[in-house]
Amino acid sequence: MIDLREIRIEFEVNLIEDVLIKSETLTEQDSAKSLFEQTEEYCQQQIKENEIIIAEKTREFECDLKLQMKNSLSKLESDFLSKTEEFFSLLESSRLDEEETITRRAKSFMHSLFNAMFDAVPDDEKINAVFRQLSRSADKHEAATLFIHPDTLNRIPELTLAVSHWDISPTENQPQDELMLRTAKGEFSLSWRGYQHYILSRLN
């Protein structure tokens, strides 16, 4: 027969209490866990709310930016059109000034050219030109009297052949470079100088 010896093990009360988890501690841990979950849930909610706010602010910023860009583009376009109009106005003014200068110089050149040509015309041809112009202004079939200086008539007697139905009146008082035609409608007088003025006036 086996003889079992009784072994007594004694535990220290404080040691057991340190090892065991008290119900209060478990409750506190549950509370801490619940608080952590609540905190995490709150943080997640705050993150979502912040994301919404950020998205709204981003949209507002984009709208403001688009509006500012639109206003800036409108201002740039307005400034560009204003500058363009000003530029073309100056260009047109400059062009008109240049055209006026060119036209004035061209007229001056033509006047000088014609004056030189007039000066080179022989005296007999001058009075012939005056006669042709005077006869164009009158009705050749109408009775008229042509007043002419005697010396002029002697130099170019063929003038009387062109208008045989006109009376020729040699007049000492008549300038040698001028002819006067008297008709029923009135008197028409033209000189070489007047003929020059008439030609040059048509260049203006």
C-alpha cells in the first residue's frame, strides 16, 4: 500500500491578487475600448466632414478662379481691342497724312511739269490753243464777233478759216495773248494765262 503524503502549498494572498484581473479592470478596459472606438468613429466623421468642406472650398476656389480668369480675359480682350483701335486709328491717320503728303507732292510736281511744258510752247501755238478752247465753249453755227489783236491776226491768219461765219475784228486794245468772242449770249474772253489756270485747276 502506497502511503501518500500530504503536501500543503501555501499561496500568498497579495501575489494572487496581482495575477488575477479584477472585474473593475475589465470594465475599465471595456470602457477604454469603447472610448477608443468612439474616438476613432469621431475622427472618421471629422475626416469625412473635412473632406466635404475641402471639396466645397475647392469648388468655390475653382469657380472664383474661373470667374477671375474670365474677368481677366475680358479685361485683356477689352484692352487689346482698345489698343488695336488706337493702333489702327493712328495707322489710318498716318496713312491719310502720307496720302495727303504724296498727293500734295504729286500735284506740285504735275504743276511744275505743266508749267515747264507751257513755257516751252511757241507763242503762235499758245494763241491757237486759246482759240480752240474758246471755240469749244461757243456754238460754231451761231453768229459771233471775234476780237483779236492785229499783230496776232497777221501771225496766224488761218484762225479765220476755221470759223468763216464769224466776224473778225482786229482790235489794238486787245492783248496779244487773249481772244474775246461776242455772241448773242454774251462775251467770252480767254487768255493764255487763263488757259493755263484752267488746265492746272483740272489737276486738283
